[in-house]
Amino acid sequence: PAIGVGPGNGPSFIERSADLKEAVAQIVASKTFDNGTICASEQSVICTDDYRGEVRAEMERQGCYFLDDAERAQLGRYILRANGTMNPEIVGKSAQVIAKLAGLTIPEGTCLLYTSDAADDPYSNEKLAPILAFYSAPDYKAVCEKCEEILHYEGAGHTFSIHSQNEEIVSYFSARVPVSRIVVNAGSTLGAIGATTGLVPALTLGCGAEGGSSTSDNVGPL
């Protein structure tokens, strides 16, 4: 018998009531921690359509680089292999190194590579590197549906994070997203592994029945 776990592919929702500057700072710090190798790190950022411009502007202020369509296609051909698995050359590498390997030129000091509305492969998969997808949807209910879609594609039962001061919206998502752990107003990486929350400190995170795992808990010594 084995204790099974599984892949993370967690979206991070920035809701309008959140402190935007703080939310982006937490996401950047979380996704760049160990260059995104923690399975609980954010894999995508999502907001409502009417908030998209403000969120993107704040991300850019904090060192995020948004790829244009040509750059996105070029990087996409590199980060996944022909059989659909992740290219191991990107794992744990910085944004600058990944860009160079993919033949891209990005500004000095860039901490993350962002895509714009990449709703299909390869950006909808788990990426153990500082690369994220960026989505938006008409309202919070549509955002929730998008998050469910992403997680059912990969990462069901693992982790979701939300930045919001609206308890009703937090409750709405907590009742619907198919994950074992929801991190609220904190970076997903350190929150999910128990460093900044009350979860059992562990780097081995179960996905429960939803993800085909034997446990939904953080797998510690006990």
C-alpha cells in the first residue's frame, strides 16, 4: 500500500475587495520561491474582466512580464515535450534562464513570465517554474467555473488560493472548487505547505478522492 499524492495546478483569484498591491506581492513571492518548484505554487492568476487592466498593471509594476502572442507560442513550444509532458530543462530555472533557453529576450530583472488568456496547452498544465497563465471572466461566478475547469483538467483535489475581503465570495468558492486546501489572502506556496497556516507542515500534499489520492491531507510523519 502507498500514500498517493498528485499534481498541483492551482489558480489564484484576485477579487476586487482584496488589497491588490499586497495580493500581487504575495503571488510574486510565492511563485518565485524556489523558482516555482513547490507543487502548491500558483499556476495561474484570474480576475474579473472589469478588473483585468488594473491587475495586469500592478503585476507589471512588480516585475511581471506579459508575453505577446508570438512570444507565447515560442515559449509554449519549448516548455512541453512532444508527448505532452513538461520539459525538465525548465524546472526550477529563473525566468531569465527559461527565456534564454526558449530563444526569447525579456527585460532584465523580470521575475515572472506571464501569458495572456492561454486557456489551452501548454499553459493550463502544472509548471514547476516561474511561468503562469493569466485569465479573466465576466463575474466571480464565471471565475469560479473557470477555476473548476482548470482543476478538472489537472490538479483536482490539490490547492486553490483566493485574495478577497468578501467572506460571502470566499464561502462561495470554498463550497465549489474541487480542492483539498484553500489558501485565503496568502501566498499559495507557503500557505499550502503549512509554513504560514495551520496545516500540517509538509512538502507532500494529498489530493483526496477528487484527485485519485489516498488522502486529502498534507502528509506528515504521523
